[in-house]
Amino acid sequence: MLRGVSAISVDKKGRLALPTRYRDALVAHCEGRFVCTIDHQLPCLALYPVPEWEVIEDKLSKLSSFQPAERRLQRLLLGHAFDCEMDGQGRLLLGSTLRQYAGLDGKAMLVGQLNKFEIWDEQTWQQQIRQDMDTQAESNHLISERLADLSL
């Protein structure tokens, strides 16, 4: 459902407008309610429709607080989780801590990832894409078993 890349803006108040092509489907799917958190591996945000976030939250709840790596992941994702609701103009307000983490101030990119969006600072997104393309070209012969079965 969530696919494609869209150039968006984050205004001075920390709001971003979701592209109109997603709005009706998202209202039907999640009543315009989202959870935004950090990506624990990359300098971007992950924006989940609430039903998709609940799946993630359920998985996180099953991790052990006695295992340092598992507790760390819970702390990072749950600790940064921020509820947002789409307003009548299709805008979402992102928390200041989240915006600071991803360096969001002005131009940004909204990247569909099937069950969620990634939200990137535009310049960081361009750098990441160049790095991904270079890495893909260099390691094209080293593909996982799952990618070997993927026919595009």
C-alpha cells in the first residue's frame, strides 16, 4: 500500500503534509492515526499507520528486558514512539526530538516501505541512495538466498 518517493516539506511548526494520493486509503486503514519513531539503524524516521505499529509493538513486547540488546531496541523504538493524527488538511505534527534525530528542517522525502513510511532529510536521502546504489553495484554477485529467488 505504501510505496513510492515523494518530496515533502516540514514547516516551522514541525508539520508535514502527506501526499493526497495516500490520504483516502490511510483514513480507511488507520483513521489517519500514526505512530512515528526513529529508525534504529539509519538517520530517518519510521511512520507507521496504527494497525501496522501494533504488530511491531506486539513483537517488541515479547522481547526480554533481561537481554541488553533486546532491551536497547525496546528503549529506542518505544521510547521515541510519538502518536500523530492527520488533520483535515492531511498534515501530521512530528515531535521535536524526532525531527532533531532525523535532521528534518525544510525539505524532506517520504519513502513508502509497504507497511510504513520512512521520513528523510532530503540531502541525507540523496546521500543514502548514492551509497545504496554503489553498494548494490559492488556486491551484485553476493546476494542472499531470498534475493536469488526474487525475479523482477
